[in-house]
Amino acid sequence: MAEIRTIVTVGEILVEFVSHQKNCALEQITEYSGPYPSGAPAIFLDQAARMGAATQMIGGVGDDGFGRRILRRLREDGVGIDGITVSDEHSTGTAFVSYYDSGDRDFIFHIAGTAADAFTVRSGVFAPAQTILHVSASSLGISSMRDKIMDAVRSVGDGGGLISCDPNARPELMNDPVTRDAMFEVMESSSILLPSTSDLDFLYPDLSEDAAVEKLLNANADIVAVKRGAGGVTIVSNGERHDFAGYAVSEVDPTGAGDCFCGTFVSLISQGASLYDAGMQANAAGAIAVTRRGPMEGNSNPSEIAQFLNSRSPKENIA
């Protein structure tokens, strides 16, 4: 993967409003912060750009204040935005989230009928052979953009590019056979797979974690990174394994932390970093992400990650 490639995502772009009060279940009148730029593909790509990769976002926003807020943020962070459709007929997609003390959360999304699913994938916006296409598989559950994502996957795969995938195998998505089939097609095409432990449990309930990882490596994947949330991460490639412990941080908002991890990891791998360095920095980036309110506000840059790592005892993070 030493060849310079552009990291591309296709999917939802929206703004998010976050409740300051826990356990309100989106039912109570309370304070919210926002509009925060959001959408799993956008969070991922913003972090990839911050870490130095060339990027291109494909999605849609409205020609409104929310859309301008998103575009300004992505542009400032170095994200390529030529692939973003700006609609004067549809408003920018929105989401509202509230948390419980247990860590569970309630979401309300407004995507259908908004600019978030009204975008087009313009010809020539990416060169398949020079592309790493990252798929946030939760986006496959949005029927209006599933075909666009799968067309891009097949174009990049057939054209000699690379695919990375965060399976994000939520039960409500995987109960839809069309979404499930699409996700497995993406996974089988992926060189880099970034599942969580819950993804592996759901996808391969009869296999141990090691057996599930081995199954993925025996298919098409060259690298599997198993995300453990606060428990850290395990990075496995053929003949190489690194286990990173989690960090004790004060959690404010966990939304987007996994996307931040993935963006850091894929960005660094695309630039020739070793598995160890990419895993170490991505693990730190994920920890930083949960300490700030807003799904993209926890994204960081190399100097912030280096400062975080330098402030920690090596015993807290042993590979």
C-alpha cells in the first residue's frame, strides 16, 4: 500500500444536535448543542484528512446554513469536497441524539427526502486504481444510497483499487437481507476490515474471536483491526499481531469514536505507516474522540495525538 492513493467515501453527510441531559429519551425539553457536522463517512474522512491523506467525499448537502457549516468544516480540515452535491431543492440532513447512563443512546435521523440521499456520483471524481474506498456499512442500510455505494465498490474493486470496511453490523440493519448481502459483498472485497467485537459476535456467533479473524484473513483481507471500545484494539495481519490496551479518559460523547479510529488507521496505512504505528495512533485518536461533545469535534491531528501519547505511561498501552 506504499503507492499514494486517495481515500474516498460515499454516503450520508448531515448535522447533529446532541442533548446535554442524559436519560431524557429525546422526550423532554432540554438543552442541545449543534449543529455539529456528522455522518459516519464524513467523520471518518475528516479524520483521514487531518492525518495527512488525500481525500474525496461523495455525498450531498443542502444550499443552506447547515450545509455551509459542513462544507466549511470539511474544507478547513483538508477534505476534498468536489464530489459533494449541493442541492437547492433539498435541505441538509439532520440527526438528534441523547444518551443514557448505561451508554446507550436514542437517535432520530432525518435523511430520506433530504440532500443527504439526493446526491449523484459524478463521473471522474475519483480514479478507481488510485483509490482506497472506505465503506461505513451502516450507510448500506439507507436504501436510497446503497446502489451508489455498491457501484463505487465494484468500480474500485474491478479497477485495481482497494476497499476498507467498518462492518457496523447493527441487528436492525442485518435483519434486512438486502443490506446484509451488500455488507458481505463489501467485506469479501475488502483489504482492510475494521470490525468491533460486537460485529464479530453478531456475524460469527459460533466462532471464537481468533477464529473469526482467521476466517476474514483467509478470505480477502490483508489487515483486520478489532475495535474493543474502551478496551483498546487488536491489529492482525498475516504473521503479525499487536494488542493495544485502552485509555482511561472522561467520556463526554462516544459518537464517532470508531469512525475517528478508522480514519486515523486507514490514513496512516495509506501513507506507508507500520501496523504498529498506525494502530498505536488510531487507538489514541479513538480515546481522544470521546472526550469532546459532537461527533466530529473529537477528531484530532498528529500533534494532538503525539501529545496524548507522550502524556501516558507506556504501561497503559502495551503492544
